[in-house]
Amino acid sequence: MSYLFEDFVGWKAYCEEKKVPLYAPVLEYEIAQRGSTEEAIWSGLLRAFTVMKDAVETGLREEMTSRSGMINNGAKKVYKYPKAVLSPEFQKLISRALAAKEVNSCMGRVVAAPTAGASGILPGTLYTLQEIHGLEDQHILEGLLVGAGIALIIEQKASLAGAVGGCQAETGSAAAMASGAIVYCLGGSIDQVFNAVAITIQCMLGLVCDPVAGLVEIPCVVRNASAAAIANSSAQIALADVSAVIPVDECVEAMGEIGANMESKYKETAMGGLAATLTGQQISKKVLIQDIEILPDEELPE
Amino acid sequence: MANKSSVFDMIGPVMIGPSSSHTAGVVRIGRAAIRVLGGIPEEATVTFYNSFARTYEGHGSDRAILGGLMDMKTDDANIKQAFEIAKEKGLKYSFKSIGNASVYHPNTVKLNLVKGDRKVEVLGESLGGGLINISTIDGFNADFSAQAHTLIIKADDTSGAIAFIASVIAQEKTNIATMSVSRKGKNDKACHVIEMDSGLQAITIEYLKSLPWISELIYIPDIDL
């Protein structure tokens, strides 16, 4: 019987009892629940990581202008800017997260991890992590499995969808996955990995989904960059054994509770927040199709 | 779908952006529809309803539907060039927007497709996360997800038809996941929609097609393969 990823306490207990690393039960789960083979899983993960790295490189190399024009080669500008605010590594991290997400906004190929709206966060963080620490691909793939286990729990106890839980559910979950993967890859203990997840969620709680004109562009692209930064800041805190105080399972519950009570105008409907600002509405008028037949209230089609 | 989520729902799917409901799901609706039609259409009239009506261009759903209609998969990088490729292939297309269609799901697309003498109308709903529901085919209720292998049979509304079809499928040891039957009027034809865990052999499909009381049979293998 494989572990079903109901909560973090159970995941840790399972690993300690069986004396296996954190990624092992995720592998067992996929084999038992989805009838997959270990070989197929590793090759699927390698394909995902390859697509992630390709997305980063594509976004930094090719023309990236979205149909609306709101996304316009931002990642390249950040990457090439002569002054680094903190360090060249930080500048690369931010520009890579932007790059992969810009590829998503411009109809390029990405990995929805966990969702398309958050598809820049794992690529930006893992690409940079591998480069800085010289990690083998296999190590990163194990980190991806740990990230998948984190997402499986969040999906069950809260949500991964912006339309259900707001932006915290998408970029927040991706940042939590990334943070856990970073600490795992740097040799952190189970407690340190889960603490990184808890701290990340604490930083991302409450974010609403308020996309301008309903498009996956503003503020989604810059939020992928900030989420990548938070994943790293949380990992730095967690590795030093600084406690999140509120246990990770309770942080996930808080995310679910906030999502459940969030008004629907903040859940991907483009009715509130940035979407409802004066400029947001002006852009919406310009970008959205106006030549549309509106059926009268009573009449049904056909 | 009592299936547990996969690791590759969390780290995946690999897809063309920007949105699983506005691109990936729409591509899959197109892929299902051409299997109903029996090939890539020569003409496609695409109507985007409700939430899709205003946002389809910004999300690239127009390219996504054309990509699906040309049998591109959800991760095919050519989707971005779907307009140009459609021109090369001689696929004529047009787009329409209709809002406030309250009987339809918020993200609905209607496809009127023509290939030679054959014309079909397919109504598809994009449910989020790339999941879809094909709600009607030529006005009949279909309601299938295209995740499994699907058999659609239009037949005379005679007694014993359901049991007979089920027994033929059982010969292949194929497990039926869902089965529904609907009809327009009392003496009209019945439409059977059967979703199966595994595929059928060509010989079984030919046998069913040969039966005089079956007027039309459409077999849609898993659209993601």
C-alpha cells in the first residue's frame, strides 16, 4: 500500500518508518495509483525538466511579445541589465523565472507545474540551483518528485487552481514546491524541507488572482519572479533551522480556509483588484473582442 | 474519474501556454471533433461562447482550436503558427463570438465542420486543467470526456439494442467505464455513448457498423495518444 499524501505528518512518518528518502513514497504512489513504471516516471521527469530549461532559454533568446502587447521581452531586459541589485545569481534567478513564464504567455511550450499560470517558478529556481551548486540532473529530478508530493497534499487539503483558491493556490503552491525541492537538493532534513514549505506558504498566503483583461500576463509574470525569490528566501531560512512555528499542515489548512472565503471577484474572474483598476479596464476594452453577439436574457441558442 | 492525481498532473502536463482551459482544453476539443468528423476538415466555423467569446483571441484559443483541428497535440510548438499552417493546408476557417448563452457552460466552443460530403456539429466545453466534455454531436447529447476510448453509435431505437452492444464489447474483454443513451424524439434514432478503458479491434467496429439497425458509428480512441 503506497502512501496517499494526505498530510505532511504522515509523509514524514512513512519515510522514517521505512527509512527511505522523501522522494521514494512519491515514486511508489505513482506506480501504485497510476500503474506507471519507475523507468517511465524518471524519463517523464527528465522530459519535464528539459522542457523547463528549454523554456528558460527560449524566453531569454527569442522574441517574446504577447498578443495583447502587455508582455514585451521583459526577461531579456532584466538578464542583460548592467547593474545587479543583489548579485548576478539573483539577477539570473529573476530573469529566468520571468523568461519561462513569458514563454507561457506567448504560446510557447511549458510545464504546468502545478499550473500554467505558475509555469516560471520551478524552471527559474531549479535552473539556477543546478548551475550554482553543480547538481546532477538525477538530484534535481528527485527534488521534482518531492515538489510533486508537496503539490499532491496541497491539492487535497486546499487547492492548486486560481479559480478556486486565488493566486496563492497557483504561484503559492509552485513556490512551496520549489522551496521544498531546493532544501531537499541541498541535503536538508525532512523537517527542514517541510519547514521551507511552511515558511513559503506563510509568505504567499492571501494572494488574489486578479489578471488584467483575464489574460495570464499581468500580474502573473512578475509574480512568478517574486515567488521564485520567496522560494529561495524561505529555503535559506529553513536550512538554518529557523522554525515556521505554525506546522506545515496547518499552514496548508490556512491556505484552504483563505481560499474558501475569498470573494469570487478575486478568483480569476477579472472582476476585482488590478483587473478592476481604471487602467486595467481600459486595457481590457482594447484587448477583448468587442464584435460579439449578445443573446437576450430569455432567448436560448437555437 | 475516481483516479488519484498523477505526479505528472503536478509536474505537468507539458503544454503550449498560456492557459490549460483556454489552450490545452481547446486543442483537445479540436482533436476530439476531427475524430467525430473522420479527418481534418476543409471548412471550420468556430463559435466561441460566453467567457470564451471575448477572451479567445488574447488567450490564443483561436490558434489552439485550429491546431487541434489539424491534429496537433497540446504540446505542439506549431500551435502558435496555426493560422499560417491552416492556410498552407487549405483549411478555411471563420470565428464568431456569442455572449450570454445561459444554457451553455462558460467556456463553450461550437464547431461546424465540413469534409467532402460530411458535415458535423460538435459542442465542446473546456472544464479547466485541460479537461473537456464533448456535450453534443449533431444535436444529440454525447457528454464524454475523450480521456478514454469512446464509441458513439446512432441506431434504431429497438429493444435489446443496449444489451446487444454491451455484449459485443464484452467479447473483447474491454471494460465499459460509462454508457449513456439518449434520443431526440420517441420514434427517432437513439444515440449510444460508451466510454471504455481500452480500445476496440477494427473487426469489432466493422461488425457493429455492418448491422442494419446501426446507422452510424463513430469510434474515438484516446485523443492524447
